[in-house]
Amino acid sequence: MLLDIYEPGETPLPHAGDADTAAVGIDLGTTNSLVAIAVGGRPEILRDALGDGIVPSVVAYLDGDDEPVVGRVATRILEREPELVVASVKRLMGRGTGDVASLGGHLAQKVHDDGQGGMVKLDVGGRIVSPVQVSAEILRTLKQRAEMVLGKGVDRAVITVPAYFDDAARTATRDAARLAGLEVLRLVNEPTAAALAYGLDKGAEGLYAVYDLGGGTFDVSLLRLEKGVFQVLATGGDAALGGDDFDRILAERLLAARGDAIAAGDVKPVLAAARRAKEGLTDADEVSVDLDFGGKATRHPVTRAQFDDWIGPLVARTIAAARAVLADAGVEAGELAGIVLVGGSTRVPLVRGEVARLFGREPLSDIDPDEVVALGAALQAEALTIGSDTLLLDVVPLSLGLETMGGLVEKVIPRNTPIPVSRAQDFTTYQDGQTAMAVHVLQGEREMVEQNRSLARFVLAGIPAMVAGAARIRVTFTVDADGLLTVAAREALTGVEAHVEVKPSYGLSDEDMAEMLRASFENARADVTTRLLAEARVDGRRLILALDAALAQDGDLLAAGERAEVDTAKAALEAAMAGDDREAVVQATEALEAAGRPFAERRMDRNIRQALAGVEVRRLETRLQAG
């Protein structure tokens, strides 16, 4: 094998590409998307001829037109022909048809159900499209803009995703980029990208909170910035809300004031009017909203005080999530060096005020919150192609683990573990002669299997038949820098191996993920009690299985009275295992062990005698001395 040897500092980077193409940073947002490039550590948003850097994440599929329309023009079509337009598609990335019910009012299109499950598909004016295809159109538009501005091809990108995106949503994002003709250099969490933009620009160090309230997702992260290392200490949030939810609440209030029902086709125009009112209230104390549909035109005044009152409960949920992240990391608000705001929804005055009140200081605002994520992504794209001393350490948002006997979950990688990461843990067989092991991969914080999300299953076959507990199976979890998971299982004696790259057909929704975290906090004590009971039952069952096998082989070693005592203790353990008293199970297990101890000692004596039968004393002495 021939190896290339380079002088120090001259090793080519794996994503360097050539001079005729460029690598960009992309913020693929729920409401808006942007593309940026960094040159010499200076990031810049790539704008159109009118100086507009924002591309609305809206795609229109017009009748008889093969080419979808993306961006501002699609937004205008949205108000005219909403049935032909897809907006906020990011909420659907990685979702399955079974998740549609949880999406509530987020879907204006009809869902196309082909009866096969898997990824959700939309019927847009008779055209069936997937969220991956819609996102690919947005990415393709951003790619074309970048190529037009730069005058060269663009074939690589760092794309940002919410910290709460699971494996399915991240994989869907990669697939969309591939459809758009882009190689994904890295998927970077949005809060990390924002911190990167501020950190490298200001040379900042210390603890920073990133409060990211976009159109459809909410994340809050705590990061440590120190000597070029960006480490995420904790991440969380209530990702079931965003600026879209502000719009929806305002629209509901406007319709209530109007006092009539609304047809499905009029929903999007009303939401668009609500969004304009929300944006107007950022600078004005009062705005007027004109609604014209159903043959009736009405005007509705809305004050900032009213708007604050209506969205107050939603903003309070974000503040509660931020407090939880601080508690998770054991950090006081006063220890922070700064707070970074991300997402257009952070322009809402109530949001800024509540964030400042929580952290006791005004948040940083000298970078446009709509642009900061794309700028950070561009810096990371440059780092991956040109080189950088900056190291990004994102984290696993939810714990990853395996199912063990008794329906228990053994956590292999705890949540908030920095990625990339690889962790291994040894497991063994439960029954004599077991030649296969089913590996069930789970995600979540609870103690029992049914309380967590199933990610994948696979079987390791070819395990040598041995007594229970003798085999050694090493299971390795690997999470790469994009947050994608691979699980491998290997039997130590034979080397037989099986693995799975976790690519579920649909993913864990942001709402589900936030709910799983909330449930884990609320049920922590009850979960531990349930787990201890399950573990006690597993120990009891293992003892009974081992005892039954021993009695079948050497039952003659027990007198009738002794056998009756063992059978009585065994029956008592089985009865205790049927109940919910852990202490009773533990005591019954200890009682059965005590009742069976003389039997175990006699079995050991018999096995030793059988092993030594026919062995000369001199040869035995020689063997012992050699050993």
C-alpha cells in the first residue's frame, strides 16, 4: 500500500474541492431560508439584485408548470391560491403518516395516504410531493442564487438544523440536499451556528445561552466558548411552538372578532394577514388588519398590549424551557457572559423583554437574528474546506439505549453527551443454549421500553450455545458529527457481527421530543421505582430458570423434604413476582437462594468428583503445581 506524505500543515482537507466551485452555509428555515459564504473568516449573506437576502420557505406548484415557484413570488400565490402552495414544510421533515394527527393546524394541504405508511406526502393541487422534495426545491433556489452571485458552481454546503431534529429529520435534510445537487459537509445545530457567528466575530469566551425562536421550532442551548472550542453543555426547549403559532393565535382572535366561519381555502390568507400584523406590532403600538373573504370585508384594530396578552402563555413556555436547561447544566443565569437571540420571532418585544428579565441582562442584538445562523454555517463551511482552529462540540438531545430483560432500558449514550461519540457496553445471554440476541435500539429518558421511542431492531445470530451468562456481546453506539446513529453488536468468541444504520421511515417529532423530556422530569421518581421492581423480577426469573435446569440434571441430590422446601420457596418467589412489592420480590429471591444453597454445594462437589475421576494423584499434583 502506498501512502502520500505531506509536510506539516500541508495535508489537503477532505472537503477542499477545487477553485471553480464554492462551499456555502445554508439556514434552511421553517419560515425563511438564507445562504451565505465566508471568505477569510468574514461571512456574508448572498443577496438578490434588490439586496434581499431572505428566501421565504414557500413553494408553489402551478397547474401545467413543471418548474415549482419558490420564495417571494410563491408567497403572493399563497394568498391567491393556497391549495397550490406548501409553506412551513420543515415541520414535516422526517415525519410519518402516523404523525399527521399531531400536526394540528400546521397542514393546509391534503395528506396523500398511499396505505404504505412511511414518510408523509402532500397532495398539492393534484401533484403528490414529499417534504424532502419540497425542501430540495428551496435548497436548489438557494444554490442558484449563490452561483449567480459568486459566478461559480456551488456543490457543497453546511446546512443548519434544529438541535431537536432526530435521526429521521436529519436524514431527510441530507436527502433533500442530495436532490438539490449539494454535498452536505456537515449538519450543524442552529444554536451552535449562531454561537459560531458571534464567537469568532467577537473573540468571545465564557458561557453563552442561545435562545432560538424561529417560525416553527424553538431551541435553547447553553454553550461554553473557550479558546476556539464551542462545547454545547445542555440543550432543550419546547419545540412545539414558534412564530407560526403566534400568527395562528392572532388569526383565531381576528376570526372570533369577525364572528363567522372560515373556509379551508381562506386559512392561509388570514394567517398571512396575521403575520403582517405581528411584524407591524414590533415597532408600532397599534395596527389595523383588513380581512376580505367570503364576500365580506372587515377591519380590526390590534394593540401591542392585546397581542402580548394573547401570546403570553407561549412565551412563558419558552422561558420555562430556558430555566430547565440552566438547571440541567447546574448554571445560574448570572454566570452567563451573554445571550444570543436567533430567529425572526425574537424581534417580538415581549420575547426580548422576557428573555432579558430571565437572564438579568439585555441580549446581544448586533447581528440580525434572521441572518446569524446562516453566517455561522458559512464560517463552518469555510473551516471544513480551508481549515480552522475552531472545534464544534454539539450534543445528543435525548439518551440512546437498548432494551434488556424485563422491558428495561439500559442507557448507552446519555443525553447532552458531546458528539461525535462512540460508546460500547457488554451484554450477555439470559438463557442456556441461547444462540441469537435481538437488539432493540431506543431513544428517550424513561426507564421502561414502552415509555421511550423505538428507533431500530436487528438480530445478532450465530452466538455459540453456552450456559446463560457465559457469552459476551459488545454493543457499540456511534453518533457522528451530524447526529446520525449507527449501532453494532459483536460476539467476542466467534467474532460474528451485525449492525444497523438507524434510518427510520419517519421520525420523532419536535413536540414528541419535548414531551419526552418533560415526562422524564415529571415521572423520574416513579420511573426509578418501576425499574427497581422490574430488575428484581428479572433477578428472580433468572434464579428460577437456573434452578429448574439444575434440578432437571441433579435433582436426585435432594431429599424429599429438601425438595419440598425448595419448591415452597420457589412458589413464594413466583407469587411475589406477580405482585408490585419490590421488597417482597427481593426477600423471596434471597429465601430461594438460601433454600437452594445446600443443593448448589452438593452439585459442585459432584462436578469436582466427576472432573477428577480416574486422575492419578501424582499427575494431579503435577497439574496443580503447573497451574
